[in-house]
Amino acid sequence: MRRGLAGLLLGVAGALGCLASYAFVDHAIGPTGDGSNPHPVHLRLPKTQPLSAVALLGKALFFDPMLSGSGRQSCASCHSPAYGYNPPNALTVQPGGMHLRQVGYRPPPSLAYLYRQRPFSIGPDSSADVVPNLNALAAAARNEPRARKLAGTTPAAPAMVPQGGLFWDGRADSLQRQAYLPLLNPVEMANRSTAAVAAKLAHSRYRGSFVRLFGTGIVNDPQQLVDEAMFAIGRFEIEDPSFHPFSSKYDAWLQGQARLTPAEARGLRLFNDPAKGNCAACHLDRPTRDGLPPLFTDTQYEALGVPRNPALAANRDPRFHDLGLCGPFRKDLAAQTQYCGMFLTPTLRNVDRRAVFFHNGVYDSLTQVLDFYNLRSVAPEKIYPRDARGHLLVYDDLPAAYRANVDTTDAPFNRHVGDPAPLTAQDIRDIIAFLHTLDDGWRAHANDRPNG
């Protein structure tokens, strides 16, 4: 599949991603007593302009169920703009297949805020034009000490860690590729072949648009026709401001245009407190020094050891394990067992528009998510099930051989059984109040504005 402009822009995004990870504003993030921002910034937001002809084609394709084998499933079926490009329902995994009777293995992640996502790499630097030997990089980094993550600080040197990419396991390196892979997945859009998709496109109402944009020969080249269709969808996701509006209350607060409520302000402080939530260690909440707004992810991979989800059809087989970076869906890093159990850290923007959380959808509320972070290390009996003999099944969704990969270094996971939990019930409510400020589409009321 050709790289296209979408791939090029994701290469540029690699440089921006490095900025987002390692070049924050220097001052601490925190509100004043009245909830206003003492250090307002000017954010460099994506420009809003009319969509290109290619992006307009991609928009039409994004919402058209014609692309699926069933003829009833579009990209928007799992990525609804009304839900922050998350699924529009409370299902753990989404239906698919030729008759929409099969289900996926993972909850679809949001397609929003990916315009700065860099291609997958291991280490601090990656080139948009050079495909690295990932296994060689992984082997070289195998014995490097794990960098400790603390909110509000950056590593002394960028760590050699997996980062970037799309899907939970980073196996797609461009929005073009991300759009392509579900087409042939038998439990998703379930097309028989690339040629079958091309035949639909060649005989569709889009035929004239493809000829005008890509030349008369395009409809006679099945692979190129599908590539260009996926390129168009990628352009839509890059150009359309609905994918990265930065219209949350937090964005307004960063720019000095909003005040946080007392609960939101307490939640922000807890989010950034290394001894409490330490959330900002991975979910970066500071603008970059040159004004790029925060994406609330470091785009790195973590093994968190979330409990096994018995609701997943695949988990009815006790031998099945979703190992993230080292399989079963990603194949190229299967030998790098130090990455087994690691999944991409998602953005927290619009997080409460999701119905399920983590790669296996084991939780369905933000309170459950915060309880997991708060109690996993200090009271694991409140997180994990027991077997028939009463033995606690800690890290029960990972084979024993890979449980050493689970993060026990970064707060709050660096505590021990019996230690006090870092967060109170009120702390958790306050962090959730802050997370609500990350919802796009915020509209100010008079008492929300500084000096209002």
C-alpha cells in the first residue's frame, strides 16, 4: 500500500509527537483559588478550512456501509462522531462479519486526536522514510532499565520504549492502513478480498470521483483503487476538525477562558500529583513549549495487568490470551516476549463518551477504572477473582511467564499489599469531575468565565 500524503503527515506527526512527549511548558499545571489558570497559553490549534476534494470523498466513504461485506456496516458504525469517534453503544465488542453475527476481540479505540500520532517505533526517534528493524531495536533495548514515570517530570533522556502506531497494538502505521485492515477482517467488515472491495468501488456512485481525482486507469487497478479509497478516508480524518476540535472546557481553561469548579480543580491537582493519581505521567496534560495542545497520552505501551474479561467470546477458551504487542494479531514482535501484555495508552479526551475501558473492555465505568488503579497493588483481592480453591488470580489475563512485564514501578502501582490506597472515594470523584472537562463541545456559562 502506498504511503500517500496521509502517511507523510503521520511522519511529520512523529516530530510533533516527540515535542508532545519531551518539551512541555515549564510551569506546573494547576488552578488558582477561584479556578482560573494563572498561566494561560495560546494554543496552536489545527487550521479550520474547507475539506479538499479527496477528503470529501473520504468523508462519504467513511459513512457508507457499502464498504462492508454485509453492506450494513460503515466506519462510522464503530466510530461515531456523536461519541467522540468511539462506538455509539454500550457493547463490549462490536458485531461484524458477513451477517453481523460475529464479534471482535477488542473494543474499538477512538479515531479522534490521531492527527499527531507518529508511526510505531522503539525508542525516542523514528524516521518517516526509513522502516526500522523493530526486532533488532527491541533486542538492543531488552536490558535497559525501566524509566520511572512521574507526573510533571520528563525522563533525563528519552527512553527506548515502544511508542506510536494505531490500534491497541500499534500494528498500523498510518490512518490509511488503519482504515484498510478492518475491510478484510472476518469479524469486522468481512470482505473476501481487496479485489472484492475494488469491484464495489468501481461500480459505485464514487466511480466518477475516483476517475477525476486519480485518473482514468484507477478503476482498472484493484489494489490502487482500494489504496486511494483508504487514502481518502485518512485525508478526511486529518482534515476534518471534528476529529480534533480541542473544544473542551480544559482547552478553554488552558487559554484563560474558563474557570474550573472546586471539584474539577481538585481533580486536576490529583491528576498531576505523583503521590496520588500520577495520571499525567502517561496521560500528558501540558501544552508543548511551542503551543501544541496536549493529547492526554504519551503514545507509549504499558502492561497494566487488568483482569480477564469473561464476557469476551474469545476468553471462553482458557488457552486464549491477548498479548498486545507480541500477538496474536500483531505478528512481527512475537519473539519480543518482554512486550507481552503491553497495549497502547489511549487519549483521555472524550473518555466518558466511551462505554467500556481498557483493551479487553473489562470495566464499564470510570469509577471502576480509578478503583483498579487505586487498589490493584494494595488490595488485589478487590480487583481479581479467586479460583475454586480460593487462590487469588492476580494478573489472571496474562500467562505466568509474562507477568513480570506488568508495571510495578510507576505510581500508584509501586505500592505493596496492605499499604494505604493513594486515593480516597472523594479523590476519585474529583478526578472524574476533571475528566469530564475533557469532553469536546463545551459551552461557557457566565460563572464559568474568569471574572464572570
